[in-house]
Amino acid sequence: MLCTKLEFNRLRSCRRYIQIKGITRKYCAIAAIVEKSDVGSITEVKGWVRNLRVQKEFSFADISDGSSAQKLQIIIPKHLKTEQLTYGSSVKIKGKLSLSPRGQLEILANEVNVVGPCVVLDGYPFNPRTAHPPEYTRQYLHLRSRTNYISALLRIRSAVVKHIHDFFNSRNYINIHTPILTSNDCEGAGEVFKVQPDNEDTIKAMMQEGKDKDSLYFGLKTFLTVSGQLHLEAICRGMGNVYTLGPTFRAENSRSRLHLSEFYMLEAELAFCENIVQLQTVIEELLKYIFTETRNTNEKDIYLIDKENKKPIWLDKPFVTLTYDEAQLILNTKGSGTGGDFNKEQELILVDHCGGPVFVTKWPKDMKSFYMKESNNDSSKVDALDLLTPVTGEVVGGSLREDNYEKLKLKLPSERLHWYLELRKFGNIPTGGFGLGLERLLQVLCGVNNIKDTLPFPRWPHNCDM
Amino acid sequence: MLCTKLEFNRLRSCRRYIQIKGITRKYCAIAAIVEKSDVGSITEVKGWVRNLRVQKEFSFADISDGSSAQKLQIIIPKHLKTEQLTYGSSVKIKGKLSLSPRGQLEILANEVNVVGPCVVLDGYPFNPRTAHPPEYTRQYLHLRSRTNYISALLRIRSAVVKHIHDFFNSRNYINIHTPILTSNDCEGAGEVFKVQPDNEDTIKAMMQEGKDKDSLYFGLKTFLTVSGQLHLEAICRGMGNVYTLGPTFRAENSRSRLHLSEFYMLEAELAFCENIVQLQTVIEELLKYIFTETRNTNEKDIYLIDKENKKPIWLDKPFVTLTYDEAQLILNTKGSGTGGDFNKEQELILVDHCGGPVFVTKWPKDMKSFYMKESNNDSSKVDALDLLTPVTGEVVGGSLREDNYEKLKLKLPSERLHWYLELRKFGNIPTGGFGLGLERLLQVLCGVNNIKDTLPFPRWPHNCDM
């Protein structure tokens, strides 16, 4: 199966190769091969054939191994090409890493092994050189990471998560795993999933008088978290600045392009946070850091998703801040003011009006949650903020927290939150925090219309098949 | 409230200070202050009083802000000390960063503000200079991050998570968020939680004929994940090496020192993994990396938890490998062989016998899951491994996956896993992977007896109060 010297010379005669005498043989991720660019070395690549062009003397296969957006072109002499080497098949290839006349890395194969064949006619849903619509690939969740669009999005998601951790690590925030199972419904919106053991034997063994199935396991009715904020506040009062990045849940009956039943939220709580500007500063720096870093580390992935995606002009400008009242005035002049909370259309009008992300601050108290802090100079308002962005509208929500024991006691929605009140009793501090929807951020970053393509296995009503 | 020149001189006369003319005024995390050690600068610290010694002219307060194990000693002239400055109170302090005669960083305060007082007699459960037993602090989950023991463990947890991400990032693994909600029960052990919407209006609106409450929202009965492995395998066949670190759940009726209802699992899936040694190598490198890095970055936290904690001797040696049959022989010679799976006592006997972590490989097929690969030369065995360690016994489980379509088809436990079978149909590759229990790893690393202290809000039967 080795490439003969004759063939190598023939190939060399038609294309110019930069050759180095290195003969180290190694298997590496394509991401690493490209980074090192050790031209001349004998290299092993393992991946999938994403495109194949068969010509008279040679075949040209584009191999992807998922580690980066980059595909490696493999030049395969005629006698090494087998019938099983088709689009979609998995392969192990050895050969010399070379530079094409256009300066692209490629491999001149001298060994080709097809590991797993792929017969498209047997029901493989994808075709070469075809940009399948997201609605189509979404029907094949178990296979869709083999498409450019989804694999690029998942690499970007992985990179964004890394950048988030780097941002907070470099600022000495501690990463806290707030619980998924909880007996409090933080936002009080009632859109929670409840949780029970499934096994009848467990249920029988744990059943006690006076308990129903909802509460027999934990002793209390238990839900999936809608936010880690309250728990984060508890840790913040012992350990200072903290953050969490994990799954949260909503049992809404919504199938919109912006909603999921399971989604990831980044939440941070800032110790000794005395005004909303401190919070805005961290949020703005975080967003700009994520956008700048990811556009750098994943430039080719962003290009795979949308060739037109350009650096947003707002990345070099300060974000605009409007009070809620100012925002309503703007909407009124556009004939869209309605009072109350903003709908998606109104959010996007405000973003358009301001030419980029907008903080909306000083919200009417009765529109926001019990834990938000009353504004110092206007007790009808709370020191809350929403950050509105292009594509999705609201992507961050946050507030200063009510740190006055007596005021909070009056607003506490349930005796079960006594522990939360008690945080204010001993060595209390002012704090503020925010929650950022990871999937919506990815939509903004990549210009992705439907949130269901920003995570590997989206869950929404009637969709949890795997 | 400023410290007078007179007092400063008096203080200087009794203790020697290294002074530099820097007068930059800044607020920083203590972790950052210690790292920079900008002696002479005017520094602002915000944190909690963890210890207080009142003497005639000065008080000495140890301040912690949670960012590191290090406390900063603050020297407070008599006139700045207020009644509210007590153990447990939160403070903002400004002063000059100095070096004590013993070479420790400390601050000579010229401004002291008590932000939140702490009256221990009002019910604060902790006392200064007291190592409260973990069973005691566990009753105060919302306050216990204020103790040395728990804050050190949470900082170590945060660091271990960072090291895990760094390890896999540097090897080009993609971080994948596998779903929490799933309609398959991967291990088939039946110890799952089921999930339903809680809101009666949502239930009414979504109720369809022929559906019960368990399946009306997603169309299928839906559970909390027990493992992301099957989903990870799907992504691995499109994107190569992948990993996930997230919450998993077991509805067991167990209150042992090693079990939780909600715990974190690191899972990795290796593309083109053809033998179990490849898997063992990655696991061993990962564990040694985590131990070495964390002992470095969090030396003082480890000391706070256990002053006797020394670098394990096995860290510089290769891990031992035993086959299951060999392990049974050893147990027989110790009078402890029983056949079947190992119990905790047997696991720890094997670890003790080998003087460190032990891989147990080549397990009887009927003791392991359907997806594990039959050994090439013995069809009664599967290429599975457990890694046993001191303190906890099993901390990692893994295997090569059955990659033969026909063999897997015969073993598939449910028609609902057809998608999993189909992964082997198109461009299939051999893969192998493992799952590592994060909390158990923390137990081993820190010598923590009870798993409930390795995460901020442990959940176990009858315990989900917040």
C-alpha cells in the first residue's frame, strides 16, 4: 500500500512540493497539525472524508477530524484508492505533510485505510458539497455533528465556554456549581419541572404517611433550577466574587426560535457591589472579551456558518444606557410604546435605534422580582438592568440585590426562603449579579436564527427523542 | 477616621515596616494582592473578619475575602476600632500594604468601615478559632462557605475544574454539553428521576388523548441523565475527541459517605481508540495532571483541610493494572474473594495491596453494560476498566465501545436506542471512553471522608432544603 517512488516523482513533476527530510511519524488532531505546520514530516491523520474528487492519476480527499474548521487535502495515488473510500467514510491516512502551490497544507498519502465505510444510499442523510437547511439536519440530531454548520457551532460553543472561564479566572472569581435540584422556585413564575424517582420499588421503600409522590424522596417537592442566583448569593457572602455556568430549565409551552426547555446560563454575583454601573462594566467587558477572543480563535468556524459575518461596529464603542422611562419615550416616538415589559419587537427597535447593545436600567418595581434592590432616590423603581442586543433582544438580565434585612423580609414570597433572608443577618454585604443566556449569546455572535442549533441536543416541547 | 502620624510612628517604633512611597489606592482580591505583593502601596481590602485580637493600642484582624486561602492581617489603631468590628462582620479597609517582621504581608489600616455587623449571639452558628465538625456545618448550608474547611474545598473544586478544562483543551478535545433531560436510561439500572411540568395550566394545555402526565410535555417519559456517554459517542463520530463535565443524577435510597443524588461527572470519548491501553494512558495522565497542578495552585487550601496531607508516593509511579481474574486471585489469598462485582472493602484491599491506584481490566461480560466491547481473544470478557484509588475505591469507569453493528444490534436493550446503533452504520470508528466522579476525585485529592462536603449544596434522600 506504500506510494512508490515513481508515483511520488510523477506527482512532484506536476505540482511543486516543499520537502524536508523529517521522517517523524505521528498522529495528531488536524488543529495541532495546522498549528505546528511541520512540513516534510510523515503524518498520520484520522478523520472523515467530507469531499472527494477522483481524477485520472490521483484522487483528492478533504479530511476533517472535527478538531478545527480546517480540512486537510489528501492526495491519493490511484492504486491506493479503494471502492470504500467514499464521501462520509472514516479513514486513517499516512503520508508526507506538504505545501500546495497555493500554500495550503496537504498530505501526499502513502497509506490509506478505510475504517468505516459510508453508503449514502443506505440512508445517510447528508450529501457532499450541500448546505442542508438547519430544519433538515435537526431531524438527525445523532448525525448532524458531521455537518459543517453544526460542528462549527459546537466548536465555537466550546471556545466561548473556555473564554468565559478564562475571563472570570483571571479576575479571581470562584467557579461554583449551584445545584440543579432545588426546593425553591426562584423567579416564582411557576414554569418549573418537578422531579420524582421513577422506580416503584424506591417509591414504596421511601413512602411515609402524609407524604405524596412529589415529596417522598427529598421530603419536599423538588424542581429543576430556573436560576442559581439565590445559591450563588449564599456563597458570595462567604467567598466574594463567584460565578456559575450550567443548565437551567423552563417548562414553558413555547416553540419559538428563542426558547428552549433546557438551556445554559452564565450567572455571576459580585461582592461589595454598590451601584449598577459596576455591574454594567463587568457585563460589557465580558461580552467584548468573548466576542473579540472567539472571533480570533474561531475565525474559520464563524466563516463556515456565515461568510458575511463581520466584526460588529459596536465592539469598539461603549454600550448605550437608557432608563426604562427613556426607552418607553423612544418607543412612543416610533409608535410602538405600550407600557409594561418590552416584547421582542420593541427590544429590537431599541437596539436598532441605538446602533448596538443597549442597557435598560431603573425598572418599575412591580415588573421585577422580589430580590431586586429599590433605587435610592425613587422607591417605585429597582436597580435592575436588561442588556438588549441585535438578533435576540434580551441576552442578559441583572440587578443589585435587596441587602436591607427589613425591606427584604417584607417582600419575601415564601417562608421557605428564610435562609435567603438570613444571609443578610450576619456580616452582610451589598451584592449585584447577572445572568447571561449562553445560547442567545451564540446566536448573536454567529448570527444564528434558531436557538436549537446552538447546542448539541436541543430540548423543547415534544422534542426529547434521545 | 484617618490614622494620625503620631500613631503611625508609635506603631513603627514597636514593629519594623518596609515602606515604599507608592500611594496608588486600589481594591483587589486578596489573591491578587498577595500575587503582586506591591509592598508600600495604599490598598483597599473588602472581606470578612475571621479572627480578631484586641490589644491595648492596636487590634489585629485577620481578613478573608474568599479569593484564596490566605488571610491578610490588618493592624487597626485603637481609635479606628468600633464596637461593630467583631468576628464575622464584613468590612472595607484601606491602608498601607506592609511586610511584618516575619515577612508576612499585612495592612496598617487608616480607614475601617464595618459594612455588615455580625452578632454571634443572634444565632450565628460559627465561632472564631474553632474547627467545627463537618456534620455540624452541614446543617447550615447557606452559611458554611464562611468556614475555612468548606471555602478551601470550594476553591479546590473550582481549580480542579479549571485544570480539567486546561488538560483537554491542550489536547484539542471539544467540550460538549450533553443533555440533562433525556428519554433514554443509559445504564438501565432504573435508578432515575423522572421529570414533568409542575404547572396545572401547562399540563391542561398540553394534554392529549392517550398521553399520561409523564409523557405529555416531551411526548415521551423523560428522565434526568445518569451519563452523557451515548450522546458523547454521537458527537465523537462527527467531531473526534470530546468531553463533558456536568451534573448527573441517581434516585438511589442511599445515604452513604460516597453517594449523592446529584453529582458531577467528567466524561470523555476518544475517537479511533483501538485498545484499552490508550484509554488507561489518558486517564493516568489526567489524574496525575490534576493532582500535580492542584497541589501547586492550591497548596494552602489543601493545608487548611488537612495539615497532614502529603504528596502521594504513587504520583511518580506508573499505575498498576490487574485483570479482573487476577484481582479475584489476590482477594482469595486475603480471604476476601467472593466472585461478582467488588464491594467497597474489596476495592480498598486491592488498592492497599498495590500501594496506589489500580486499573482492573477484562471484566466478565455479564457484569457490565451492553455497549462495552467484547475482548478480541475471549468472548466472555469485555474491554472495560475500573480505576480504584485510596479513600473512595472506584473513581473512574470506562470501556471500549462495541463498534460492530451486528453484535451491538443483538445486545441493544431497547428499540428506542436505534439512533445509537445507527452511529455504527455510516463512517463508523472505534471509540472508547470513561467517566470520572468529580466529587470522589476531590475526596481522594483532599482526603475528605464525606462526599457531601465536596460540593456547595449536596442533595441526598430527605435533603434538598434550599
